[in-house]
Amino acid sequence: MLNHGHILTAAEMQRAEQSLIDAGISVEQLMDQAGQGAAQMIWRIAADMPTLVLCGPGNNGGDGYVIAQWLRQKGVDVIVAASADPKTDAAKKARAMWQGQTMDVSDAAPRAQFVDCLFGTGLTRPVDPPLFQQFQRLFSAAKRRVAVDLPSGVQSDNGMLLNKLGAFDLTIALGAYKPSHFLEPSRSKLGDLVAVPIGIDAASALSLVAKPKLTAPGSEDHKYTRGLLAIVAGNMPGAAQLSAMAAQRAGAGYVKLFGSKDNIAPQPSIVFAHVSDDTDLASQLSDHRISAVAIGPGLGQDELASAWLEAALQTEKPLLLDAGALPLVGRRFSETVKNRGAETVITPHGGEFAALTSSNSGNKLTDVRNLSTQSSATVLLKGADTVIARPDGETRIAGDGCSWLSTAGTGDVLTGIIASRLATGLSGFEAACQGQWIHNRAAQLAGPVFTPEILIDHIPQALQECL
């Protein structure tokens, strides 16, 4: 893992490289290290493929000349297609060291392997149409496509595609991972993701969700020390029951389901508490033994749902809001939860998130961080590229989302897992990060097709891997 899992923006990467330069390492040395490391990876995987390296005028193009020269010395049939003459001193020196054939990109014929060194980190506008047309011509005809650092046409900080890109087979991150290595839609275009270290060791507020390090309950633990989780069920109690079943398997010592007798048929292992009205719910949730509350799955949108949500919001216990609770709060979310007496965690999908905030910068990281800061809540935005932020700006991205989780009911399972971790005494941010990892790992263990119940059955195995 590069940089201990930290992910750097273009500006942070530039500062980190400058720190190395200030310490006495030249730009040319960094370019040689990056280019040779990338070339070694390309050679190990496809040493015998005739290769075309597309070089731009900047330092990413300079990396390309280093790659081409290293491959040539290994006996690879390689040529360089250049979009323009090098503009930086380091790229000019790399071009001077290249001993093979160079031709204008418009004159280059496609080859079996295409290596994209046209533009890398820092691109903020689309590649000009005439040049991108040549790019597409060479890309489309290749059998194997490699992007160095990032595919040309990707905005490095937000995952946006500046040009209409096809999918690469391999992307080689240089020095540090960038946000677009893990954010959609760019992540789906990268193929396999590997990394070349060049000595960067910069901290960042952005990192990957890591595998949790858990400990088994001790000899003195009991159901209350391990956490009593209260889950409030609504008009569609099946969803809340899924959350409760997941929470039971994810570490909470005691899970209790609150609802009306006429619409609850809980599993035998789930303790059920009858609630007559919102006043009764508020009273029951004040039980000092309850360590966390979750509400939203199957809650509904009627007056009773609103009343029960208000009762839950008034508790001075860590609270997880999901699903039906989110549209009921809507745009008043930040002002509603900001001054609660305990932590709040929310787990919206994209549509629910949009209903909570007017912020739409086009940068998922910025929008999630802004909502978290404004509301003082931990925000987990679900998706193939789940993003989790806490109010101080620290943010994590799920690096290996399982696409099989795009199934009804799996979000209710996630609610239960995170709420169970919250009930054990974790902070909202750590509970969300641990819950996301466990949820995703359980899906991987469950296999390509599963129901929510099957997913729940694999939670213990995912937990076992964390001990």
C-alpha cells in the first residue's frame, strides 16, 4: 500500500514532491524512479508485446520517455508517439535519453500495447478534441491498455471524466494514490490498480477504509457492557428486522426492537418492546442501559413515523439515521442534529443525500465533508465508491466495493452492522468505517448472488477475520 493508505489531491502531491526536492532529490531522479518502476510492472506482465508509449509535453510525458527507454533496453519493441515537444526541463532530459523512434501522434500506427503518458495528475479540462481523437484511435486498436498515474481525461481530485474514456486494463499510480483512483466514474475505467513508490510519505485527511482490528469479549463482559442497541421499527418492519438480525451478528451484546404489536412478527431471537405512542417511545429509549439507537429502515413517511423520529432525535444517545428517517428530516437535517447531546451517524444513498443538502459542487468528497461539518454528524454516502466523513474533515473511501451489494435489503443490513459497532462504544466515524468494511467483506464471502439473510449469515466470518 502506498503512503500507508493516504490519498493525495493534486495540490498535496505537488507539495509532497516539492518536499522531496527541497530535501535534495532532483525532479529528474523522481522521474527516473517513477518511470523505471512503472516500466518494470509493464514488462513483468507483457514483456513480449509491441508497445506504443503516448507522451505529452509535461512531466507525465517525461515518465513515458523513461518507460520507453527502460523497455527498449529489455528488448521490447517500443516506439514513442508524441503530442508535442517536451516543455519541462526534466521531460526534455528524459526525451534526450530516449534512443528509440519518436513520431508525431498523428503519424503513429496502433500497436498491441498502448501506454498512456499523455496527461496525468492535475488535469482540469478536457483533452482537446483533435488530440483526443488521435488518442482514441490508438487506444481502441490496442489489445492491452495501460494508464500511467491516471488515464488522460480524468480529473484527479473528484473522479470525473473530462473526456469519454474506454476502460484500461491496468493503471499504475505514481508516488501516492489520488482520489480518482477510488471514486466513480473514473474507478471503473482503471482496470487493475497497482502502485510505484517514489519516497512520498505525506499525511492527508483522506485515506482508505482499513480492515478493522477487533478484540474478542473479555471474561468480565456481559450483554450490557457489549452494548444494548435499540432499533425502532415502522410501517414496514421487515427492514428493521433485517437491521436487528445483522446487529446481533456484528458484535452488539443485546438488540431490542421497538414497535407496534400489530405490525411486528420478530425473529425468536430478537427481543421485542411494544410502543404505544411517541411519548411511550421516548420514555423507553431513555433507559440508561441503551447505548445506541437506530431508526429509518422501513420507518414509513406518515405522522406516526414523524413522531417516532422526533422521539429518537431527542435521545441523548448515539443515533444512526437511515432510509425512511432521512426524507422526514430533509433539508433541516443540519440544524436538527447539530446540537444533539450525542453523536449522529447517517448512511444515505445518492438520492437521499441530495435531499439533505443544497450543496452540489460536483465533487463527492467536498459535498460529503461539507454536510458532515455543517451538521456535526458522521456521513456515510453509500455507493460503489462509499465515502465516509466526520466533522473535522477526515474522510475515508472504500477501496474495493462489492457490486453485488446493489440488492434490496443490503442497506438495512449495513445499518444494523454500523449501529452494533456504535453500541459497543466506538465513535460514529469508526463505527461507520468498521461497519462498511465488515458489510463489504461479508458480501465478498457470500458469493455473487445472495439475499439479505445470506449476507447476514456471513457477518460472523467477516468479523472473525478482524480478530
